Amino acid sequence: MAARREQGATKHVLVPDEVRGPVVQAIFEMRIDERLGYQEIADRLNVDLERSPPPVATAKSRSVGRWTYSSVRDVLCNPKYTGYMVWNRKATSSAGGRSNPPEAWVWSGQPTHPGLVTIEVFTEAQRVARDNVRSRSRSGGPSRPKKPRRVFALRSYMACGLCGRRMFGKQDSGHTYYVCSPKRAYLPDGHPAVIRVREKPLLEGLNEFFNREIFGAHRRERLQALLAHLDGEHLDEHQRQVATAKAKIKDLARRQARVLDPLENLEEPTPALVQRVNERAAEIAADLKAEQARLRELQETAPLRPAPELLDLLPTGPVDLELLPEPTLRRLLDVFGLKMHHDRENSLVECEVTITSEIVDMQRDVANVVVGSGRAGSVGTPYGEPRAWLHP
């Protein structure tokens, strides 16, 4: 959620943060599904700060630029992520400002802003904290056997292609699924109430993707063939858009310079003419400002030149993702910035990884650990549509 103080407003309005909102949801998932501690979650998020940007303090000078034990704890303990306003979380100043127990909190009767997690998810995260406290305080005697936790290997990587939301893991009848089920109020047109995708074919397709496109012996040739097929269309289109924006800016600047010409040759211009000229000048200025903003956006999002040679820095060999311990698997997927987009209409999942010169050494170190863990995948599957971006 984002406060408006930095934008000059005097009253806070909570709105979803499109970049950091999914990170908040992932933090709750890691807490509940894996029962990770605050620092463990922070360490995992800090692997890729571009994918998981850290919180920005209201006073930006206080931001540390990374996730910490306390910043993760603050997320998990903040009930406002449920969409409700909550009061009386702190005792009065006479009581030393201590935290009140949750049963003393005062909740708004209705949601006051879009929530990022449900009340049930928030409550479960608090239960994890209480269980951990009880576990640490328990002394002597045999420890109570822990209930096996559910492991969703691809949680936080799967996104729904219809609404863009992160899909969550769920088990049903012995099978693991990834599900998108938005609340009715946020259900886009054409989006079913529930979308479910089985995990097994996803892992098979992802295994084939890494063995063929990332660690395969012919990976570079395959990527170069793909780039030749694309023929630089995305680069050409971007350059055309930049050229068009520049031409419009030049034309608007010329018209802005000439907008007062009708008044220069008149000794006594009528008030009506002056008003029309002023209105036209304001329209041109607004159009010019909008086009300049568009040009800046295009320049900031310019496509990077593909660099297939980066693949040569990675090891080759078979890998079996299903045999990897979950922490090793997630580190592999995190360092390659895996994104999976479900295309329901075509029953496909597009897999995307990014390799850059800045992090390729780290990617190679992780790859050296996992390559050779199994036989190369050769399972035919509708999942795992390849897509790899390599940037210098």
C-alpha cells in the first residue's frame, strides 16, 4: 500500500502498489506455506531486489534499500493489508505505547480500501508467530511432531494471463494446483470464477525448458534462430514510436511559437480573438507536455540488445528440477527471475527468464550446483513455452 505524504497530500489514502503489492502477498505465502522466519524471508527477497523491491520509508532518507527482519515483520503484522482500517493497536501514552493484543483492536465495519490478503490469511500468519513463540518457550520432554507443511514449488512465479494476479497453491484430492480466484468485485470480464492448473505438467514443462533452452548443448543456436525469426521487430517498432514522438514534439513546438501570430498584426484585437488564441495556446502546451512525457517513457523503456553470448558462461548438462531440495530449486528460479504466465485460451504457460551481465556470475554459481542433478527432460507437454531474455 502507498501513503500519499510524499505526493504532498495531508491525508493518507491507501491504494494498491502494483509493484510492491505482489511482494506483500508473497511474504504472507512464505510465512504460511513454509513457516519461514522474518530474516529467512528477508534473505530470500534480497536475492532479487528488482523482482522484490524493498519498502520505501515515508521519509525516503530512512530507506535502507533492502529487506530486513523488521521490515518483513512490519508487513506481516500490519492488518491494513486486509483492506480494513484498524484502530487501538497501540495502548495510550500513559501505558507506555505498548502494543495491544489483537482481541483489543477495533476493526472498521466494512473494507475501506482494496486488500492484498484476506483476513483468514492475515490471521494464519499471526498464528505462525504464536506457534514459533510457544515452540521456543517449550522446554524439556520430547517435542511434538510437526505437521508436514504443504510445499508449492512454483508459488510466486505463476501469474494468471487474464488478470495478471499471482496464482496461489492449493491441494485437492492428492494433487497440487495453482489457482486464480479473484473476489467477485475484482473479477475482470471474461475471467472464470476459478482457474486451476495442475503442478505436475508445469514442472515437467519447466524442466524441459531449463534442459533445452538454458543448460542444453544447443541453447545458443536455438536462441539465435529465435532472434533471427523475430528479426528485430520489437526494436524497429520502438524506434518508430520514438521517431513519431519526436516529430510530434517538433511540430507542436513550431505551432506553439506561431500561436500568437494572429495578434501581432492587429492594433486592437477583440477580446473574443484573444480568448481563442489563449485557449489554443493552452491546448498546444498541454499536447506538447503529454508528448514529451511519452517520449521520456519510451526512452526509459527502450528494449535492450539481446546478448546470446551470455549463455556460453553457464554450464551445460542435465538437471532434474523435481529432485532438487526446495530451497535450492527456489534459489535457481529466483536468480534467473523466472516468470510464468498462464494462457488459458491456448492451454499454455509461457516461461520467461532473464540473464544479464550484472548477475550472470551469480547465475553460473547457482547453475553449477544443480546441473547434473538428473537426466535431461524430454517430456512432451503443452507447458513450458520458451522465452529467454539475455541483456548485456
